[in-house]
Amino acid sequence: MKDIFQKCREFTIAKDLANKGIYPYFKALESEQAPEVTIGGKKYIMFGSNNYLGLANDPRMKQAAREAIDKYGTGVAGSRFLNGNTVLHEELERKLAKFKEREAALVYATGYQMNLGVISALAGKGDVVIVDKLDHASILDGCKLSGAEIKRFKHNDMKSLEKVISQIGPEKGKLVIVDGVFSMEGDIAPLPEIVKICKKHGARLIVDDAHATGVMGERGKGTCEHFGLKSADVDLIVGTCSKSFASVGGFAVGDADVIHYIQHMSRSMIFSAALPPSCVASISKAIDIIETEPERIKRLWENSNYLLESFKKMGCNTGHTKSPIIPILIGDNEKTFMLWRALFENGIFTNPVVSPAVPPKRTLMRVVVTASHNKEHLDRALDVFENYYKKIVKKRSSSLI
């Protein structure tokens, strides 16, 4: 008889990497998310965090969380439909809607749950969801859960989008979903063109601003502000609270009637406990800080541009990034893991991204700088990077493993 657990016993890839000393995942941090973190008693410059604005260890964020715990406890012990809704949740939703310049907002316990819930609530059998081939996994999973037909277009290729969407008849509902900023290579969806194509073909549009909120645009409003579009040009803007908002959770903003419908149809919200009050309060405080301290966004971009130009001078292939996400394209799993190990051994924490997460020839080292890094952090990391990039990527030695 077939044993469904047999594949677990045959799964050896991670163990093989660990035996070679190049397993890069599940590193246990012993400190808060800061420019430098502690792992195994050793300090590392953190270049692998999405804490873009450096708020995860801000004293005001901690204080807001503590005050919420004192008043509301550590959790709500239920769904928002039943006993888990607090005035903090509703206040945050009003603040999010105002921040994103839309009528209403809805908060989820995680960004992943948000995409599952929003997409499956809006699309169903007889509808078609059209996604960029490099959309986040949570978007693709939400599409699968919806039961709608799924069609993909080539990454950021507007001719491909036009071709795909023009082949769908008028009898089917059409929903286009794209990331505003793509999480691995940092490039941006050409939103003005996407908006035009959607309007031309009567399709609705969702933009996931997970990596754009707090980052893109002068005030950190996201992809729409970056392109000078009105938020209402996009039907729904969604995102996560685990990046610039430095907590956890997901959100959707849009027209009040649409948000109201999703609120009553989204299974991942209805059947999940609500976001803990401490998280809600810290997210709310993050929005306050972003709105009153725009210099954080400016500093983030100054650090990012300095790092990007330095990598280019080294001869690194940084792809088409237009954001603080800097990919160092390597194109080889083994070299990527070797470079990660060398950086880690020398106090630099980065994220190796290899196939099947990306195509084999697009393996990369994902580097993310934050507003709270200083020039000493950047220069120290660049010195290490340049040394081992030349040794490993440009002059590969098979004896390194």
C-alpha cells in the first residue's frame, strides 16, 4: 500500500545542503530586527529583512504594542465575525483607508491569508484571473482556491497581457492581479499601461503593494503614487503589514461596497482568529510615523542607491530593480549557496534565492537595505561582498565545497 509519508523520508535536499555547510534557512535570531542582528552569539549586518523603514525595533512601536496588551490582552481568542473585533481593528482600517486614499479597508491576520481570501471571494467558476508569471505565491494560491480559470502573461510584458486578455470573451468576469513591486528582483509593474489595458477590456485590477507600501512614492503611499496615478485608478490595493509596517497582517483597500462584500465572503478571514491587538496597535503607530517622518523614506532610498551603484561598480548584474530590493544575479545554484556561505561566515546576512523559486538561470542573492543602516554598515558589507563575489562568482573553484 502507498504510504503518503514516504516522500518525507525521501526528501534529502535540505539535509544534503546542511551536510555541505551551505544550508541557509531557518537561522534562529537572538535579537530584534535591527541593522545588526545576533545569531549564535555572533553579530551580522542584516541585509535580508523587509524592515524597510527600520520600524521593527522602534521604541514607539514597542510602546504601542505594550499599551494594547495592557488594555486588550495578548489575543482576541476568536474571529472578528464573533468575539474578535475590537475598536483598535476598526480604527486601523479607517486609518489605512485614509493613508491609501480609498473609501474603506479590511485587515487580515496575515498577508498570505489576505490574498487567499480577497481573490477567492471575488473570483469563481466562470471567471478568469489573469496574473503575471512572477506574481507572489499567495496570489497564485488565491487564484487556485477561487476555482476561476487562471491565465498568465509574460512578466511585465504588456503585449502579452493584451494578447491574453483580448482572447477572453465578454461573458466572463476578468480580474487582473499584479505585484506593484516584485519581491525577488525588485522591478515594478508598469501600472499606467496595465490600468489602460484593464479599462479597455472591462477587467478589474488588483495591485499587491506589499513591497511598495511605505517605500514607493514621496509619501510612501505605494505604486500608484510612484506613477502619479490616483489610488482609485486601481480597483483594489492590497498588501501586507510585515514589511514597512513592521508587524504582521494583511490589508485590502477599495470602494466601500467591495470591501463590505469581501468582509462577508472571505473564508480566510471568517474562519481565522483576528490579528492580536498588540499587532494592530503597532501597525497603526507605523502609519503615524510614516506620515510624520518622510525623511525615513528618503534615507531608505539614499542607502539603496548607494548600495546599488556600488554593486554595479563591482560588475554585479543587478537586473532591472527599481526599488530597495537589490538582486545580485548569479545564475547558478551552487555558486549562489557558496557566496551566501562566505558572506554569512563573514558577518553578512543575505537571502539566497535559487531554483525552483526562480528559473535556474536567474538564481540570485537578494540584498535589502533599510533606512536604519548607516554608511559604516554599507561599506563594511561591500568590502566583504566584493572580495567573495570575485572569488566565487567570477572565478569559480570547485574545491570550495
